[in-house]
Amino acid sequence: MDIRATLLGAAAMVSVIAAPAFAQEKTEFKVAWSIYVGWMPWGYMEDSGIMDKWADKYGIDVEIVQINDYVESINQYTAGAFDGVSATNMDTLSIPAGGGVDTTALIVGDYSNGNDAVLLKGDGDLASLAGKPVNLVELSVSHYLLARALDSVGLQEADLAGVVNTSDADMIAAFATDDVQAVVTWNPLVAEIMAMPGTTKLFDSADIPGEIIDLMVVNTETLKANPNFGKALVGAWYETMALMAAGDKAALTEMAESSGTDLDGYMAQLGSTEMFYDPAAAVAFAADPALPKTMVNVAEFLFDKGILGEGAPSADFVGVAYPDGTTTGDPANVKFRFDTTYMQMAADGTL
């Protein structure tokens, strides 16, 4: 289940965590991941031995650890317990980067292309949400999707009867009650709710392609001091991507079962996920001028919700750097970096 959710308490908490000291060369590394369609390869890489093979090539050890609580995994990374973590662009900006931990997007894995959706009970359109309550995981990518959906028809959150913070675990049961009229959630919950009679999809992440991005992010100083860490992670990732792109049934079935579904269910989720199986495609995405515009939108949403770092004076509080050397936000406070160096090595076959 996709549990990509930013929590206000989490974002506030990391502001009091000191950033790790300057990283040193080392040989043992740990990265964390949580269950989501685009992150299942991390578990497969650990279990299949692909990660060990690439780590051995560079004379290091990389442990890939599954953590069931997504926000907790990011908090632990931010506190220095892990060298990397699977995270969305939004949550990377708000928690580690907003908390002062310089973080690099090492791998751009995918973007949600329909996995996240605004759903209505009965007939209607986005304009019909005015005056209605909407249930969602507050301050999550669902909340961001709702904001973008409302903006597309000239509405704001203030035009609703309010948002009702609802756990993803409770979303299906909530939608089945008479009180709940509309929800914003993610797959596989979207598929389950759409299977209920009379459900209408009003908007989904395919309407804002490339904005909800799933990454593997790592500590910038650790990467700088240990480039072999980056090479091993990226090499293992794209070996696994090649298996998926080739339709390797054994690998895909293992990922499906680990995520709590079957092969057909997992393939359906992949169908609404724009996976970058080819490293060259990921490099091109990270270099696209649309990415800085997306990150500005994300920063403005986070600032509006009060979760862009403790005491952030504006949406420009955190600087974000891009492969061409440009930045958005504060260039004197760059804490989030999109670096295509290692993905380009994979594309060039030089890992």
C-alpha cells in the first residue's frame, strides 16, 4: 500500500534534529524503503542478492531495510540512522531538506500517473466539491493533489466544507458510510473504491504528470565522500529495472506478493505509474524545465500548510538545485539536489 504521507508533527520534529557531522569515507551503508508500487524493487534487490553483487563490486556493504511506517523511515534518515531513503519529492523537501539535512535525489524512479485520485460518491465534477467535506490523509500527497485539482477549476480549500483527516487504513470503510461524500487517496485503495458502484473519478495524478515523484534520496555529504555507494545503488537499481522492463515474471511476482497483491494487481498498479526503466529517461526527466516549476508548486503548497521547515519565512526558504546548476528557492540554503551524475553513468554503461 502506498503510504506516502507527510505529517505536520514529523516536519516540525526534524527541525530540532542536528544535521549529521561531515561525512567520512566508510564501507557500510544502510538505506530504508517502504511499500509502494514504485519502491518494491528495493526489497527485491535485497532478497535476490542483486544489491550484494553490486556492493561487492565496489568493496562495500549496503543493507536495504524495509520500514512499515513511511514517515518514520524519513525521520530516521533525517536523524542519521540511514544513508538513504525512498521518498517523494514533496516529503524530501519538507522533512530532511526543510530540517536542514542536505539531501540528493540519486535515483528518479517514477512518477504517479494515475495512482493518486480524487473520488466522488455519485455523479458530479470538481466544481461539485464546493460545500462538501473531503476525506484524505492530511498534509500528504493526497492533500497536494486536492489543491492542484481545486486550482484547476478556480476553487480553493476554503470553498469546501473542510478536509477530514482520515487514515489510509480507514479510507475504504469511511467511503462506505453515508457521511463521506468524497475522498482523495492512492492505489491500491483507489482501485478498491472505484470498484464500488456509483463512484466517480474527478481528477488523478495523470492530470498533473510528473508532479508526484518517487525517489531514492541519499545524504549529500555521504555521497560526496563515498561515490562507490552511489554507483552500487544505481547499478543494482537499473539491473532490476531491466528485469521489470523485460517482464521477468518471477521478479514481478515476488514484488507483487511482497506488496500484498498478486501479479495482475501489481501490473495494474504499474500501469498507472510512469516507471523510468531506462536511466536515460530518468536523466531527461530530471533535466526537463518542468521540474523546477513543479518544485516551486510543491514549496508553495508546503509553505501554505506550514510544513516547509520550522519558521520558514517564505516558500523560497529551501533551495533546490537542478542538474544544469540552476536553483529555485534560496540559493544560499540549498538542501535538496537533483543530481543525474550516477544515472548518467548507468545510461552510458560506465558503472
